[in-house]
Amino acid sequence: MPADPSSSIPSAVTQLAHADPLGPAEAPGLLAYLATIGDPRARKGRRHPLVAILAMAAAAVLTGARSITAIAEWAADTPQPVRAALGARRDAPDRWVVPTETTIRRTFARLDAEALAAAIGAWLADRDRPGRRRRAVAVDGKTRRGADATAGRPIC
């Protein structure tokens, strides 16, 4: 089922497609950092690369997903070029498949949270170098939830 037209998914994917990407000389992409995380799943039966599951989850969370279900729905609604860019499993020449909610849930249940935090932290730290154009990246979600100390709303 395609995303609701009022959903942030289509607009976020459009923004990602037109974003000013960092060149390889500036900093490795997030996918390179996510690829350093060890896969906790048994080799037998793996259908989707760990880096693809993590990349889809990151992209979904950046567009507002707040649950495993929302991440799976976001992934299912993505167009084929986005799936390919995020490392999804290729099923046919022009068809990439995304993991199911169950696969995403089980993978995150087994994942080393400290390794994930270290990889994302290293990526963020590598983006912060003198002389480089900087973009703010909020990773705690307080702004998205509307917390504002200056307006009297609590910051949790």
C-alpha cells in the first residue's frame, strides 16, 4: 500500500534524492560505518544484508518512524531506486526487496546496541572537521517532539 499523500515519507525521499551529498573525499557515508557492525544473525538463512536493514531503519527514523512497525512500513513503501541505494537485496534485474517487520524486529533484538551507537557516533564525529561545511544533526528527537525550554515545555 503506498504512503498516504500527507505522509512525510514521499517528501523525505524527495529531499534525500536532491540532497547535497558528501563526496568520498570529504567523509565516508553512513553505510560504510554501519557496515562495520558485526551481524549477530546465523549465516544460514540470512536473506537481507545487515547494513541494508540498519540503513532502512535510519532513513525511516529520520522521516519520523517511531516503531519497528513504522520502519517496516516505510521500507515497504520506498521506491525501487531508494531500496537499491540503501543496499536492499536484489530479487530481479530492477527489483529490490525489503525485509519484513519480523526480520527487522528479530535483527534489532540481537544487535549489539553499543556497536551501533559507536558506529553512528563515529560517523557523526567524522562529519565535524575544521573547514568543512557543517550541518546540524539532531539525534535525540527532542525538537521533533516539540520540547522547548524557552517556551516552557519540558525537555525530557
